[in-house]
Amino acid sequence: MTDANDHQFRVGEVVEYHPPRGLYAPRGTYIVTAALPARYGQFEYRIRNTVEDYERVAMEGDLHKIDDDAPNRARR
């Protein structure tokens, strides 16, 4: 059984969403609006893209942390 503290992302965190194949959804940055219970062995999250008027539900495996230092490394 998974513990609620095992969520990888927190509400308010900005993440990168990579939707699974066959699901139409814009890739890009989303804000986590809610952490949901595990389903099919993975936590789910409600996420919102600023260009859409609604929220989506995404599996934890489809979300990625945004590396804030990536632009600085590219310039080195």
C-alpha cells in the first residue's frame, strides 16, 4: 500500500507534462492543483495548463520535474 507522503509532486508545483501516446493534450508546463490517491499503482494528479480552461488528471509517470538550472547549463 502506498503512503500519502510518497507523492513526488506538491500542489502549486510547476511540472512538465508528457501525455501518453494516443491521448491528445498539449505538452508543456502545467501547475499541480491536487494530489490524488494511487490508481493502477501510480499516484494521480490534477493539473492545469494556463492556455486551457479546465484541469486534467495525469499519472505521476507522465509528469516530470522542471530543472530550473537547465537554461544556465546550456549556456556554459
